[in-house]
Amino acid sequence: MKIDGDCLESSGSFIFNAEKARSLRRTKMKDKEEACVSQAAFWNLMEPVKLRLYNFVLKSLNFATDADDVYQETVLHAFQYFASFRKDRDFRAWIYSIAHNEIKNHFRKSRNLTASPNIGALMASPNDSTGALVREVFRFAAQLRPKEREVFFLFYESGFSIPEIEGITGLKEGYIKLLLSQARNNLKEALGVHHG
Amino acid sequence: MDKDMILDKEISRLVRSLEKALPVGLEERIALKATSEVPYHRPFFRKWRLALAVVPGGAALLLALLLLLPALRKQEGPQITEIRTQFELVDKNITIIFIQRPDFKLFEED
């Protein structure tokens, strides 16, 4: 026998409770609707971030082919834990902190990603003067340790401020400033050579 | 400071000049995977997982403490109730025994 409603067990006997069933159904539908809204909100928030995020992951991994997998894991984890994302937080900083963890995990698993990328092959016009400077910048970035490279690209690629980088990576502000200062000094020389 | 800002802008421009588009099909693959996987909807366990881990741990610690308490308690030594001082006069076959008890009052005047 099928009863259109829920039966609640109460001290050994079943009590038909249609109102309770309707309320439960309404709650489930509301949850489903909220989930759909939440999914749509996630992809809407992702839209303006995705290209920069992908390039950040790609450059932090020295243009390794694994970058696609790391980016995919980042987005999937962000999607999975989107319910825990507080609306008062900056979505961009939140998803970058997930990317930071994924990159860290990646380097923990595979420590042999030290090969320098072939920047020339990645560029549209590698032979002009800008091409040489770009190669110089990425050659410098490739020499950095993974953590340092992340800071470098969070600042120069993604445009985060030092306090934001501190929030994403958990590194101390002083250390971030030191890394950026070292990068500036090194690149000043390297770029200076090409400027004349 | 201004020089740093100019240099930062230049480095940023050079870094961003090399930009790769997302590979074809990657977004679709991610979207497909995301929707096929069960979304994370267990806020209770997420919120209380630390408390849930701490409660049994705390209870076990309390139980261990209660069981160990009698064993750890300092045992009291036997209480001295009397002091005996014995003298033997062998040649006269006499034994004198002084028994000192807590209720024994020395130099007490009547």
C-alpha cells in the first residue's frame, strides 16, 4: 500500500503525518533550489577569475603539463567546498588559497619539476626586444624555489597586494617583502642589461 | 619607492604579456566532473568535527585519570601509636619496659 505522505513511528505505532511530509518535501525542494543557485553563483564568480587563475597555476608550475590537472583540482575543490565560502570574503583570494594548497601538494608529490620552460616556444613573437625581456623574467622565475615563484606570480601575474599574499600563502609579510625585493634587484640587473 | 613601482609595473607587464588560454575542453571536463560528484553538504560534521574528535578523547582521558587516581594517591605510612624502650638487667634477671603513648603526659603536675 502506498501512502502519499510520511509515516512517523511513535512508540511502536505508525502515525500518518501528511503535513510533516509536505514540510519535508518543501525543505528538500528548497535545498535543491539553493544548491542550483549556489552552483550558478560559483560559476558566475569563477568566470572573471579563471583565466588569471589558470595562468598563475601554469606559471607557478613552470609551464608543466601537470598545470591542467592542478587547475582542475583547484576548481573542483573550490566547487566542492563552496558551501563553506563566506560571502563576506573575497572569492578571488579564497580560490587562490585553494590553488596555493594544490600547488604545494603537487610539489610535495613530485619534486622533480625543475626543468626550465621553453619560453620562446610559448611566445607569439619571441624575437622582438620585448620577447628577450620576457624570456629573462621567466628564466629568473624558473630559478626560484616553488614557494618563492608563487609569491612572485601572485604579485606580478595576479596583482595581489602583500597583505593579500600573506593571507593566501600564510607567509610572513616581511618574508614576502624580502622575496619581492630580491626579485626586483635581480631583475633590475637582468632587465638593465637589455635596456642598454 | 617610485622606482620600485615603475619596475613592478614593467615586470608585471612582461609577466602578463605571456598569457595562455584555457585548453579546449578543460572547462567542460571540470564542469562535468563537478556536477557528477556529490557536493559537500555536511556542515554539521565540518563545524563540529573538532569537537567530535575532542569529546571522546577528553572522556578517555577523564576515565584514565579516575582509574589511575587511587594508584597515584600517596599511601599513608603506618601511624606510630607507641614507643617502647626496653632495658634488661641480665645479672638480676629484670626487664624494664617504658611504653610511651600519645596520651602519655610528661612532666604533668597533678
